[in-house]
Amino acid sequence: MSTTDRAARLALAHLVEPGSRELGLLVRRESAPEALTMALHGVGVGEPLAGAVQARLDAAGLGPRTGSADAWTAHVADTLAAAMTQRAGELGARIVTAADDEWPAALDDLTRVSRDGDALRRDTDPPLCLWLRGPVRLDEVLERSVSVVGARAVTGYGQFVASEFAFGLAERGWTVVSGGALGVDVTAHRGALAAGGVTCAVLACGIDQVYPVSNSAVFERIAEEGLLITEWPPGTRPHRTRFLTRNRVIAAATRGTVMVEAGSRSGARNTLSYARRLERSAMVVPGPVTSAMSVGCHVELRTPGTVLVTRVEEIVEEVGHVGELAEPIHGEERPEDVLDATQARVLDAVAPRAVRTAEEIAAVAGVAGRDARRSLPVLEQHGFVVSADGGYRLAPRTRP
């Protein structure tokens, strides 16, 4: 990617809200510099996009157009790119684009899921650039990553599950990705940090914004040990629709999404929907059927393709390599497990106190007398029954 192309992408990222399908198609069909020229002059683009670009130009103090179209485009691109690069340096951040080695190829899958409809469903194009703050490489930490999302109004149950899952995933070398919000998000970040693992927070605001403020200490730790990630330039405040827009990045960047708790209208369901459309693993933790914070989870579990998970091992089985299987859950072993079916039936027919003959026990158990006579000595050998007065009764240790 040339310097001109990079500058155009940074300028477009400043002038247009992330995810614009119209702009994304234009950049892929023409080029970033040509798309910037067309957007600046309102040629070949829709009025809403041209008007939005003009509003951002005015806000940036870039006055009336001067000179030729190419000169004006170059002036806007260079001015905005230089300002963004300088600001990144001041914040200890860096900017990566699709041409950089650090760019995660998984984000390019977003070009496949754009569709006609309302803007939030249509505008799912990949980011033009990403602002990063942290010491690790974006492509490397996302190579083996899982997103953990859920309700802001998390319950004690949800906090426990999110923390345990994030801790367990981090212990196994998986990067935990979430949105840095209150509730499940920040709990997942904390769980990964507690395990000494890597976690990434995908923000819905500028890299210099701390939202919510109560998570500021967690954000600082993430910046020191993991990554803060955002599409929006510094100074951008979080809006409700921006949270929904950033959810597509959380879903696309990871191998799968785990939804811990979610109400009926939770934004976490939006992330899970993106995961399905991107053919990522969509995993959901069930909760109490009486909990309002699990209603969304139970609705999603009725959607084909959703995987129910209750353990870290099941998550790894879903998103890991072939052979990373979760061990089956077995009930507690009991002494009776050594018996075959006939011996178990005979044992059930032995009285705890009354002495019964083999024939009486056979009648109660519904087995042949021969089978009872064969089974009872084995049961006595294992200590389940004792012989007395020509019959058998339960051994004292087997009484309820």
C-alpha cells in the first residue's frame, strides 16, 4: 500500500462512520484515493454519504474546496492523516490498515455478510483502519481467540461463569476478547488478566476515551498486557449505535463467541448473530429459566447452529484444533457400578433386615432361581450381602 493510499484510508476513517457498505464497495472497486476524491466532491456517491463527509470536513476546519480535485483530495488526505498519526504518537497508540503485516485477515470476512436492509445490518464492511494501544501484535493474539460477551446488568451467576470461563481460556493460551463494557465484558477481561493471559477490549469510542469510567483501571492493565482496539479516531464519544457497529469486529476477529447472560434485547445477541453470519462458532451458556438475564440465552439456544456450553473444555472443543475434545462428564462412581444387570436386580431384591432364600429373592427380582443362586455368592464376595440362616440379607454398610 502506497503512502497515498494509506493517507486516503486514514482520512476516510475520519470522515465516514465505520462499516459503510457504500464506501467499502467504492474502495474495493476503485481505490482509497479515488473513493476519497468521489466522496469529497459528491461524485458517484449517495447524497447521505456526501453530506456526512461534508459535515465532518466542516467540523475539522477544512474550509471550502480550493484548486483541482486531485490537489484538494491530497490536501485533505495529508492533513487528516498527519493529524491522526501525530495524535497516535501522543497517546502511545499505533494505527494499522489492511496493508500492514499486523492486520488480521479474519476481519476481511466481513465483506461477505453485507446485505440489503437497515443500516445496522447492511453496514458491516471491514474497518478501514484500527487504532491499537498495547504491546502485543494484533494478528498473533487473535489467531487463537474467543469472545466472551453478555449483559451489563450481570447477576452473581453470570459473573462467576464469565470469570471462570475467561480464566480457564487464558490458562490454556486463548486470548479473551470482549467489549470493555460493564457486567460480563469487564468480568471476562478481569478473569483473563487474573490468569496472566492476554485480553483485548474492542471499544465503541476513540482510543483516548475511557468509557465506562469505572473500568479505567482495567483498561490501563489491558493496554499494558493486551490490546485496546477501536475503529474510531481519538475524541469520538460512544453512542448506542456504535456499540452495535463494533460488535461485528468482536465476532469477526475471533474463532467463536460465547454469550454468558443476555436479556431479550441485549446487544450481546447482536454479536452472536454476527458470529453465525460469519460462520464462527456461536456458543451460549444456559441459565435459570426464571432469570430475566438468561431469556436471551434461551431464545438463542433454540436457534439452529447454536452450541450449548457449560465448561471451558466444551468451548475449546468447539473452536480448537481436531482432537481438543472435552472429557465426558460422568456421575460419581458407586460400588454397585461393578455389577452386571442381573446382579444389580438381585441386589435390589435383597431385604435390609429380613433373611430371604435365593428362590424368594429371585421371585422378588423377577429373575430365574439359577441366576439368583449364581449372583448372590458374587454379591457376598463384594460385601453387598451376608448369608445367614440359609438365606441372605443386605450387609450393614449398604443400608440407606
